[in-house]
Amino acid sequence: MANIKSQVKRNRQNLVRHERNKAVRSRLRTHSRRFRQAVDAGDKQAAEAAFQTVSRELDKAASKGVVHRNTAANRKSGMAKRLASL
């Protein structure tokens, strides 16, 4: 345990941010899985809706720094290719 007051505060902030980032990453995985399931089922309408949702979530996560913006762009690009192949 830290003795320095500022480090105690920093540890507290890190815990809060860690929990928030964990929730965002979990949400990303959930939406990505729904997109993959729609694509695998061949349901184009569901896949398009899921793609819009996961795309928005990726942009939000990238803007908050949870995932790198290039990572978000790469994932969106790959999903767009899969969607176009339907």
C-alpha cells in the first residue's frame, strides 16, 4: 500500500478506470460476437444492424482510448469485408 497521498489517489483512479475499460471491452466483444453470428447465419439485415452497432461502439472506445484507433479501424474494415461478402 502506498504511503504517498497522491499515489493513493492515483491507485483509486486506476481501479475506477480499469473497471470502466473492462466494461467497454466486454461490450465490444458482445457486439462483435452478435455480428459474427449474424454473418455465419447468412442474415444480411441482422448483420448490417449489428455492424452499425459494433462500429459505433468501436469508435467510442477508440475516442476514449480503450482501444487504439488503428485497431478499431482494422476491426471495422475486416467486418465491412465480411458484410460485403454476404
